[in-house]
Amino acid sequence: MRISTATTFVVAAALTLLNAGQVQTYGILGHTLTGQVAQLFLTPETARQVKEILPSYYDGLLSKAAPWPDTIKGQAKYRWTSIFHYVNTPGDDPPDTCVFEYNYSGKDVINGLFNMTSQLEHFKQNEPTSPELISDRADALRFFVHFMGDLHQPLHTCGKLRGGNGAFAKWGRAKTNLHRIWDGQMILKDIKERYDNNPKAYLDDMIEMSRVYWQPEAKNWTYCDPEKNQDNPWSGSLQHITTLCPIEWARAMSLLSCSTVWKGYDEQRDYSTDYFEEVTGESSGRLVQRLITMSGIRMASILNQIYDPAAPAPTDEEYEYDVLRFKAQRWGRSHRSFKRISLVKQGYVKVNV
């Protein structure tokens, strides 16, 4: 399924991000960003239904709902959910050995995503009739949004040293660990240094890159290989959702752990220098931003399939026009002044996922 690119740019202007200097964890800023990316790719009908499902104080915004599961997992009612934020596989020891053999019986973020998506589909077909069920539906949506973000942070798919929490490292003069670096420190530094401490500019750039810099790969981010996603316990309840493939996604994140995240690990290394430049810069195709954007686009695609399955996909001409319109707004010029030039002729590079 192709991503929807008929984005309403007014939504982007209306979204509010926390000041980067006030944010300390991925649970706030990273999840907020994935929710904001997703919001921009929802169809109007999907956005309307999402607003009806979420508590009113979220204003219909996935970005406000996304961090919630991290804030409540210590409560007795939700303590059972803490194990669903990650997935570990036996024998995985990056960067030397990459092993990802998934067991469906596990309690993990993959199982959590299948579960919450199945609940959303169930409630779409069976409108909740009691306050308890209405609350369950809202919880399912909030967990779904959050788990989508977790699954696209590579260390949430790696059990080595507790997903990097026990992998001590340096960040400038500060002591830290590899998980914390990927959860938020790289995002915060990138926003501060490359975007003048403006998270909104960081978001804008991700949306632009999804339409230009990461193409044509980004158009395939929502494709799931049927051969790799058959015979799972959730197939019956999710047969109409063709863009949900968390096992494939987790396997890709596991490979990233080997090739990039754990590469040259040294607890005496300052990860705020060359390592930071590599995973946020051009040499990796803006990897950190790409993973956030990928998560948001996939999230929106699944929600659109549930809540607006009849929405048509854009034509190639509409897609190209949307790219040029975005660039025109970004550069402060009328989109009518742009000719419909092919992306290839514009010289934009292909970035492999």
C-alpha cells in the first residue's frame, strides 16, 4: 500500500512540540514526533475518528497520546504492560552475531502491536457500548501508537545488556548508556545544533525528506511481504490490515543493531562526536530522523486501513505535485511557479532502508 501524501499542511502548523531543552527522554520527544508525523498522513476521516476515540484533552492529536504508556506502566492497573515495550531473541549478540528468530508465544512489543491493532479493528466493527469498553478502545489506540514508536528504536529489539541500558558510555562530559543515547540524547542534540533548538523545524524537515530525499524507498515503507507474514495467530482478526508487519520491522531494527548501533561499542567512547555525526548525518541517510518518520508513516497507514479503508491512493502525478507544493511552502514561494519536474532530474538520492 502506498503512503497517503495528501497532507493538510494546516495540521503541521497547529501541532505543538515541547521545547527540546525541557525534554529528557525518547518517551516524550521521540514518541511525540512519531505521533506528529503520523497525524500528517491521516486521512480527514481517520483523523475525525481518532479524535472521537481519544480522551478530549488530547485534542485528537496522536502526538499527545503517544507518550502515555510510559507514564502509567508503574501503576498497578497497567504493570502487566511493561514487558510489551521491547522484544528480545535468544542468541542475539550484536555486533558479532545478529539473530532474530521470533516466537509468537512471547509477551513483547510485536505481540503487543498485533494485540492492540486487533482490538482497534474489533472496536471498529463492534462499537463499544459501555464506559469500560470505551476506555479500553482509547487505551488500545494509545498503546498502538506508542508501541509503533518503540519498535522503530533499534535497542527495543535487542536484549544485549538490557537493550543497551547496561551499555555504559560517555556523552560529552556526562555518563550515559547506549539506550539513553538512542532514546533521546541524539535527537535533542540534533534539534539543538542543526535546527536552532526548534523541534518544529526538525519535524518539517522529516516530512520534506519523506517526500524527496528518502524517495523512492519511502513509498515502500508500508509494504508488507505476504510470504513473511502468513500463519501468525492474529491472521484471522487482521486479514484486512495489509500494512502491519512488526516481525519484518523488528528484524530490520535488529540488523541495524549489528551494523550501526553497537558498531565499535566502547564504554570510554564519547558518543556525542563522530558516532552522533554518523547516525544523524548524510552518511547514514539521516538515520535517526528516518526511523522516526518511518514509524509515523506506517502508523498512519494502518490507522487509515482501519478507519478509512475506501480512501483512494494518490496518483503519481498527485504525489509529484504534493512534493513540489511542500517545497514551495518550505521556500516561501507559490507552488504554481514550479514546473512538474521528475524527482530523478532534480538529482535527489535514493536511501536504502
